[in-house]
Amino acid sequence: MSDGKIENEQAETKYKYSFEYIQKKLEGKKDSFGKLMKEIIRTGICTECGTCAAVCPVLEWDPIAAQPKLIGKCTGCGICYNQCPRTITDPVQLIGEFKTGYVSNTNIPEVIGGQDGGTVTSLLCYLFDEHLIDAAIVTMKNPKKPWYPTAQIITTKEDAIKASGSIYTHSQTVDALMEAIRRDYRSIAFVGTPCNINAVDKMMNSPSGMLRYFMRANILKIGLFCMDSFAPESLYPMFEKDGIDLSKIVKMDINKGKFHLYENLDGEPVKSYSISSLHKYKSSSCNFCTDLTAENADISVGSVGSGNKRNTVFARTGIGAEIMEDAAKKGYLIIEPYTAINLNAVLNLAKLKKVSKYNIQKRKVFIVRDADEEEEMKIKSGPVSEQTKIIMDTRTPFSVKKELNETEKKLNLNVTNTSGFTLENLQFRIATIDDMFESNPWVTTIKELFPYEEVEINYPIEKLEGSVLFEAYSKDFGKIYSKSLKFAPKKE
């Protein structure tokens, strides 16, 4: 065997080892060729660098279409997605740099039972007691207009406890900060959402920043995780139309995709709304915000990934880490190191915000046929391709996950193409099964579904317990999947 051939074989072995190593490292993640096509190719932000095709043995670059083309079975390993220069996969890209992460909750009796873990209130109590700050800027409920925000300067621990709780609206906290500086406060804790934290950071660090040269003050930035902010002028009247008396609401929070309202701190919510149903009340600027975790804060605090009555905290600066550790040492907080589970939950949600800079929206699925229309499909005869044989032989071209939305009486189906191939001209048919009969059939048309790409269908139901039939048809080859799915409310 020639030396050149031996070298080529050695190089091929090294490449194969590298590919398999990364493939195994990415195993089980949702990144895939389908996700690459959905987020990068379809949205028109592909750089046409060809990296995806260069690293994957079942992809090649199509110079005519100017995009990657699948030439074999995709395994969903995600190598193509993770090499693309346009995808956002690095943890630092997603949540910014930080020195230490914690799971935290209050250790102050007056704060226990408040919002989530009470970490921000406890930090302010510590800072006032230790005389580390002269004032703090917070958002409080307007006493004249229930649950409307008002930015306030507070100067005592007692004020900090009164100000506890979240209001999911914009607040002009920077105005209050400037007023505090004009009153000659020089050590100030500033509590705000990422957009307000970013404003203060720019004022402190940009060449033309007001707080860099002319109005210097020591400002500790405490950032709040924020996914969405709502317009109270439109959201609150909707609550009132639903019979909610805002003067009786003692707490609002967002948890697991729902907006909850409480009349009792220790009780169940009196009303809950899915976040998707409130999108029309969301501030338009939130559609373009990419910062979930207040990346320019000294300390970032949120409830994502921390569990009930606790907070996820990132100490991003040296002073932020010192304050967290000393507050715990002196009994204001109970802290423990964050785990990979805590971090992954934050990373997943942060990614949803980061991709908003590409103005990506989740694919919408619509009803395309009424129940009384003809339901039988016209089947085109012809030889079965090798690809279709493989799909039909596996009998698992799709993964279907269900989630019952009891409030809106909908069954949410997440359908993923697990065949490894791009499926074209699909129709998904869903019908309620009642004894031996079917009712309320829906048919949804999908032009193309890439490997491991997911679509969501929100199917309305009349009862909160029962079964539906999910079927998938190929325009050319008829039915390729059928499954009965049972659903019922979760037991308490």
C-alpha cells in the first residue's frame, strides 16, 4: 500500500472519529437538519457558506437552490445545526457571561411566601441593613390604579418589603434613577428588566453616557429575567371583562407558559391564561428583544429552572458574587450551586428570545377543510420509491406528543418528522373518537416537513377526557401513519 493511500486512510479515520465524537456529544438534543431549514434557510438568513454540507456525509450543497440538500437518511444528530454561523448555540451567546450561578430563596420571615424565591427583596434588605446603599430604584403598584406600575425611590428595608412582587409591564425606572442622583444619592441599587438594565449600562459605559462623566454614582444593577412585557391599558380591561377585580389580586406570576392571578398568596390562582392567548396584549418591542437574563446586570435573578419558591441567580461581576455570598452568610438568603438541569432550562428559554432577532415565528397550522367536506383523498398510483419503502418499513415516520390545555379546551399535538427524510405534500387528519364513531375531523396540509422538524396543532375538544385519532397521509402514497391518542386531566 502506498504512503499516500495510508495517509488518506488515516485522515479519513480521524475525520470519522471526530464526526462520531461530536455526534455522540449532541445525542438526544433537538438540533437537527429540520431545525436548520426552519430557522436559517427558510427565513433567508443563510450565508451560503456551505458549512452544513461540508461537515455532514448525508448533505450536499445545491448551487442552484443555494441551500443544503439531503442525499441520505438524517439521524437528527444536529452536527449541521451546531456548525452553522447563524445558529445560536453557545451558552455565552444565550445568557451572557457570569462568574457563579445559584439557586436561591429568601431566609427572611417577612418575605417568605412572596414572589417566587424572594431573592431580590432579600438582597435589598441586606444592602440597606449593611449600609451598602443609600437608595434603591424599584417598581411598585400604583395605589390609585391597581397593578399599574410606578417607579419609586426607596430608602429603607421596610420599603423594600412593601415593594416585593412582579408587575409584568414596562416601568420608567431610569427616570427614578436620575431623580435619585439629582437628590445626591451616591450608592444606589437599580432593579429593572433587561431593557432598563441595558439603558443604565449604556449610560455608565458608552463614551457619551450621562453617568460616565457628569453624574457619577455607584450603581448596583439587579436584573430581572424577562420574556414578555404586557400593555396594562389593554390587558387589564380584558381581565376586568372576565370578572376579575384587580383590587383583590395580591399576586401575578408567569409559570410554565401560563399567566396566573391570585387573591391569596398561599392559594390556587383564581384565573390562569396561556401566554399564547395574551400575545396581542404584549408590547411590540418584546418581539425584537433578545435578552432574557439581563446580561449587563451585576446580579441577574429569575424563576426559570429553579423550581417552586426559588430563584435562579447569575452573579456576573465580582461585586455581584461578593454580595450574594455575604447575604447568604449573614442569613438573608439560602443559596446552593445551580445544576446542569437549572442551566438547561434557562438556555432553552433564552434561545427563544435570541432567535427573535431573525424575526422567526413558529409555523402556524390552520384548518383547511370543514367537517362536512369530502374527506377521502385522491390516491395517485405509481411505483413506490426506495425512500418511501424505508419510511413505510420503519412504521415510525412521526413522533406525536400531546398536552391537554384544560383552560382553552384544546389538545396540543406536537408532531415531529422522525423518518430521517424530507416528507412532502402531507396531510394530517385528526378526529375525536367517541365509542365507534368519529367527530370533528380536522385536516391540515403541510407542503414539506424536514427531518426532525416539529409542527404544532391545537385541536379543539368538547370533553376533557377521551381519545383522538391522528393519521398522516402522503399525497402520492396514501396513509403512512395512524395512532390513537388518549387524554385526560392530570390527577392532583
